[in-house]
Amino acid sequence: MTGPLVNAILFLATLTVSIGSGVVIGALTPWIALMRGIVPPLAQPVTPFILELKTL
């Protein structure tokens, strides 16, 4: 549920404001998930790669 919701927010931000807003949200969401403890411990080292994939 979380993945499609995040992707929908990225899509809507890009459509309504600009591509830059989609990139900013895409860059922030993995770090916010990491800080809030949503990312499982084994996935924490790959957070920078998730960030890179979302902003491509």
C-alpha cells in the first residue's frame, strides 16, 4: 500500500507543480522513512540507492 501511495504522490506533485517538486519528494521520502523507523534494519544500508532510483 505504501509504495503505490508514494508513487501517486510523486506523480501528482510532478503534474501539479513541476518536475522539481517530484524530485524533491522522491529524494526526501526514503530519508524520512529511515528516520521514522519504517525501513527494516536490513534495508537501511540501501537507502541511498533507493533515493537514487526514485530520482532517476
